[in-house]
Amino acid sequence: MSKEIHIPVLARVEGEGALHLKIIDNKISSLKLQIYEPPRMFEKFLEKREPNEVIDAVARICGICPVAYQMSAVQAIEQIFEMDPGPWVREMRRLFYCGEWMESHGIHIHMLAAPDFLGYASVIEMAKDYPDIVKRGMRLHALGMELLSLLGKRSVHPVGACVGGFFYAPKLKEIKHLLTRFKENMALAEDLVKWSLSLSFPDHSQHFTSVSLHHPNEYPMNEGRIVSDGGLDIDKNEFEEYFQESQVPYSTALHCRLQGNTYLVGPLARINLNYNLLPDPIKHLVEKTTIQFPSNNMFHSIIARCIEVYYSMIEAVRIMEDYRYPEQPFIPIKQKSGIGFGCTEAPRGLLWHRYAFDSDGLVKSSRIVPPTSQNQGRIEEDLRHGLESYGLEHSDEALRHQGEMIIRNYDPCISCSTHFLKINVDRS
Amino acid sequence: MKLEASFKVGVVGVGSPFGADNVGQRVIALLKQSSKSKAFKIEYFDRPGMHLLDYVKNFNALHLVDAIISEKPVGTIHRYEGIEVLQESNQQLSSHGFGVAEVLLLGEALECLPKEIIIHGIEIDKESLKNTISNTINNVCETLAKKIEMELLQYQT
């Protein structure tokens, strides 16, 4: 049996992509994850920008993960300028990231992924039968957005972060108010993890390499070395020596390889590499089930995201309980020329930036490697393995649905990866 | 006669602030200029997503203003009671594609919408989304703002 399947628009993924599948004699002879959103050109138009213009601009790469872009950028720029903003800024940046993980994962879990697991075509259909699940997701998402607004002054494309810290420090009463709301809603996050652990998961085990940041003392968000379960352990400055991007003719998003091989970034990779750094209340929930980490089943990604929402709430409470109003929420910039690197954990995985600044304090060049680009090769491998295991004799519609579910495990942000699913199946 | 304090009426304009999709923002700005509208909660949101549900859930009546593209002539004023008119879109949604219609349909599924919803729209030309709002559409915005104001005053009689 041979045929060609083309899915022109992938459903329930962020941005627009397509899948082209060629099947010959019941084997996949060609599989292409086509990203056709136009190139964003951010790396080019950041040139000649001042440092804080970069922070404002990169927030606009994504409406869902702006904090990640800002945090990777400030890290790189502050490295060039040899700036250390101090412990208050460090904690506030971590708090900022907690908000982003909550809102980004919250949207993905409830609007994009949950319908798959509960057998619905959309969250709207699902909401009629499972209103409490959707409402829980909306409350957690809203809390995340409040945290973003607190530090970023608005939740979409925040403007509060700057090189050296934040333009404004939240007032103590604002922190206390949000802290109370977080504590009141902590049970929702615990329920979310329990719910995810109760779902049914297909046996989708496969071999892959997980890559994430690792910090000796904390679950990684803003800092750490880049590690893998294949023995990689490098500084962010060494990224380009090990990871190579390349163009493929059918995608406007670059592919990335680790020493020639595909790899996974994102929540499942983070948990696979940092499970022991999670708080005991979270680990106890997992240990009551048969689910184990590290896991090589991509369908467990939804559990990983739910865990990270719960973790973000616990961590946010910790930071807010210790909050003190600072003398100054940022340190002044002392511009220098040079090259700097930033690497933080966006909701979807490792986000790496490189900037070169000239002696006038303006960007000479920039390079941004988003997590979705890094996952593209892995997604294609997974699709090949997953669809062949599922059975290529299924109808085109069934293959489309299965393909979309596999892709959704990665929560791709296609708009970010271009600086859903139209499937073409060619069977012959 | 004053509007009962317990009966909350909201007017929400939505849509991009750019191009002809700006009619929501324009109509809200006109309503806010009028002293007669002060008893009502009048706000504009640029593509609010799910935040719209949080905002409207405590209203008893909601008037929503947006640009509409259908088969009608440009400048047509649309008025719909309830959300039945909203087509259930493909619903294969990403949050990037989760627009006002999808948010309202989700709100209906969750039973958290105001009891009364009126959708006001101005027909725009799809091609003009990229361009600044035309004089014709500007004039229609003024007409619609006056119509909405008259409807709001009905709550006070």
C-alpha cells in the first residue's frame, strides 16, 4: 500500500505548520514537517539596537513566552557588560519565569493537549463535559498572567524587565495580595498534577537524548550548565561547539543537531534530567503511581508540564514570602564591547542567545536558537516511529489526528521557531 | 431613574488597534467621551483572549463591539442578540487562533457568560485591515456609538 498524505494546517499548535507524508509499500519513505510561517528576521533587525531596545524587541518574538526571550537576552548582555545585578534581581527573574511557565503550560495543557487525552476535538467541546477542568486551567493561567503583570507591568509583551534588573519593584502590598491568591489556589495545582497522573497514556516509548539546563541547587529556569543524558555537560558559551543549526528546504525554521543527532528539549527533558531537584510534595504524588522519571514516553510531557505548573506555584510562594522592597530595582548599565551568551529554560525548552556589541554599545550581531527549532528533528523522528507503530494502513484522517497528537506532545511554538497541520500523504 | 447598582452592564470593544480592525477601539473611545455613558463599564481590549471571560463574567448584560467581515456591504452595521450567530469555527484552535468568537463559545460551554449579550459589528473590507480606518468607517463608528448609547440608556428607563 502506498500513498501520500498532506496535512496543510496542523491543528492545536501555536502557529502554522504542515506535514507531508509519503508512504511506499507500507513504509514511510518521506516525512517533512513543513514550517511555512515567514521568517521573522529578528536577528537582523536587532543590529544597531541599544541594550534595552533588545529586551523590548525580543519580548515580541512570542506572545506566550516573552519572558524567556527577555531573560536569555539580559543574561547575554550582562555577561558582555560584566554586570551582576545581585540577589534581589535574581530572585525576581525567577519569579517572573514562574509566571510564564504557569501561563504557557496552562494554555497548552487545557486548550491544546487535554482534548486529546479526553477524546475531544477542541477545548470548547471538552468544556461542556469537563467544565471544572477548564476553569481550573483558566484560574492557574490567570494567576500566571498576574505574576507577569506584577513584574512586567503587563502580561503580553511585558515592558518591566531591563538590563540590570527591573524598571519597577512591586510594592510589598502587591506581593502580599498575590501571595495570598497563590496560597489559596495551591490545591488547584496539586489537583492538576494528580489529574495528569491519572490519564491514560499510549505506550509510545522510544530512545531519545534529553537536553536541558542543570543547576546544582535548584530546578533550572534561568541558570545552569547545559547537560544531556548522553553525558553532555557544557557552559552556555560552548553551545556553538556542540550544536549546529541547518536549513532544510521545506521549512522556514532552522533544524538543530547535537553533534549530528536530534535531541529533545522542553519539560520532559527538564524533568528527566532534574527530577531529584523537585520538591518532595511533587515527587510524592508521582511515586504513588506507576509513572517513573526519567521517562522516554513523549505522551508523559503533559505530566511534566503539570508538574512544572505546581513547581512554579511552590517556588513563587517561596520567593514572595521572602520578598523585601529593594533600594534600587536595577543596576546601571556600563556598556562595553564584546560577545555574550544567554541560556534559559523557556516553557518549551532551552533558549539560547548570542550577542556581539560594538564599542558604541550597539548590537553588532545576534543569534537566537529557540526550543522549537531544536525539537524539529526529534519531532520528525517521533512522527516516523509513532505513525509506523500506529499503523500506516489507517485512514488519512486517522493518521492526521495521530500525527497532530504526536506533534502536540512537543508544544511547538512555530511562530517562535521562524525567526498547524496540513497533511499531504502520497501513497504509492 | 438610576440603573440598579446590582445590574451591571458592560460595553467591550475588541480588535487590533491597527487598520480597519480598529473599529472596536474607535467606538469605545467615542462612547467614553459621552457623559451619558458614565454609568456603564466601557473598555477596549486589544485581542484579549481568555482574559475576556474573566472580565465579562460578572456582568448581567454585555455589549460587544468588533469589526465584522461577511458578505454585506462595507459600512453595514450588524447587531446580534446572543451568540448563536457565531459559527462554531473549525475549533482546531491554537491560542494564537483563539479569537473573540471562540472565547465566547468557551464561555457558553462553561456557563460563565452574562445572561444578555449583544454583538455590534461594523462590516469592513478585508483588504483594508492593513490600512488606516477610512472616513466612511469613521462615520459609521460615530453612528454605531450613538446607537449603543441609546440602547444603554434603555437600561435606565
